[in-house]
Amino acid sequence: MRIRACLPAFALLVSLALAPFASAEESNIRVGALDAVLTMPSGVDRPPIALLIAGSGSIDRDGNGPQLKPATLKKLAEKLAGRGIASLRYDKRGARGWKAEFGRPEDFRFKDYVDDAASLVTFLRGKFARVVLVGHSEGGLVAILTARRVPVDRLVLLATTARRQGDLLKAQLEKKLPPDKFAEVAKAIDSIMAGQMVDPPPQALPIPPAMQPSIASAFTEDPIDPLKQIIIPTLIVGGGRDLQLARVDLLALSAAAPAAKTLWLPEMNHVLVDVADDDANLKSYGDPDRPLDPDMVDAVAAFIAGADAR
């Protein structure tokens, strides 16, 4: 049984008012140093567009990393196109190799992700009916910070943490490591977050000293304060099968944005598909053909299309 909070308008979805379109057109484009794919629905002159922002790691335009390949963003782009919504998805810095245009990897800071997303918003603005940021996982934090930087019309946070990433990583590792190893790792994370160098790093946290300032810039970003300052319509979606986040994250984000729409899907996991057990959950991270949660797709599409009232 699905559980929804604060979504009376989504129950109707205005029947989504958008019949699925037969096909979509994809174009490879480059904006600055960023390689991206623009997906346009057939038969729509000036659709709304979703800028799809991937989660943590070297994630490519499809939502795949070096090991895990759930194709989350590709599947979402296809589903949105079927509902008359365009999308732009792009390779994050480091995906498909580190480009010279990005400078030295050790000089990277988390704000560079925000700069990239902001540049794409600038590229899209004026060309579409509305520009909506859709951030998945860490991409939700990027989306929040981008919405504070440049004008956008709406914000969607999918499986997004309400905690600083350093604190989230400690919570995740505490469940996996024996107490003595966890204490060592937690101390190292706290030191990195405080701007201190950890050399040598713990074996369970192999972050080279040269990369620690870069990592610290991500570990210390707090999504709550900037989210409190966002006044555009916002949708927050979480799943009960998410192995990386807890429902407390959705509740904390909702408290920071009390006017936001929220959607809690008990069977949805972190890569936005429905799973019945832990075995299926883990397998889904490498299954590009497993369909996205249909209620998530419907709610996101309706929200982007503006079929809700706020």
C-alpha cells in the first residue's frame, strides 16, 4: 500500500492531462566542458525541461558509475519524455575520465558541481516553458545550492539526505564496521570535516591527503539552511527500501521546507525502483532494465508539468 503525505493534488494528477507520446529525440550537446544529452518529446513545441542532476561519485549522464549501473537518469528521462517533458542530463566531473578543462582533481571543490549545474540552467533558460531542477541523492544537494544561485521554476529532491555528507557517511559506516575500526574512521572524518589533514588515512577510509580538502568541501555542505531559503515550489520524494537514507531525512527536509509537497513510497529504494527484499535491492544497482517506481514517475511528471496547485 502506498503512503502519501501532502499530495492531494497528485491523487488526481489532473489525469496527468498528458497522454504518452510515441517517441522522443535525443541529441548529444556540449555546454562549456560538460557533455550532455538533451531529450525532447515528440509533438511538443515548448515543453518544460528537467535538469537531471546525478548522485555522488563519477556518475555519467545515464546515472551510471564505474561499478554500479542502474541507469536511473536515462530511465527517468525516457519516462518524462513520454509525458511531454524534456530533460537534460550530463556527465559529472570525473565521469568518463577527468578532463583537463576541469583543472587538477585535487583542486576540485563541491561548489564546482553547483557552478556546472548553474551554467546548464543559464543555457536552458528562455528556451523552455519552465526549468526544473531534479536532483537525485547527492544531486539533491547540488540542486538546492543551484536553486539558491540562479533562478529556476521548481525543485525536485529524489532520495536526498538532510544531513551533511560527512555525518551521513559516519551513520552508514557505523552499521558496517566493527566498533574499533569505526571509531578510527569517524575520528578521521571529523578531522577532514574540520579542515585537518589525516596522514596516513585509516585503511577503511582510503582518502589520499591531497584529495582531503576536496572531500571536505563535500562533507561539510549542509542542505537544511539553504533549503529553508528556497521559496519556489518543491517536491521531496523518499523510499522505504532505501539502504542509504532513512525516513528521518525526508522528514527533516520537509520541516525545512514546510510548503513542499512530499511523497513517501514504501517499496522504492535509493535508485528509485521498487524492490521486495534486500537481495533484489542490491541487484537493482546493476539492473538498467528494472523499471522506476511508477508512482514516483507520475508525481514528478505532474509536478514538473505544473498540474498541481500550491
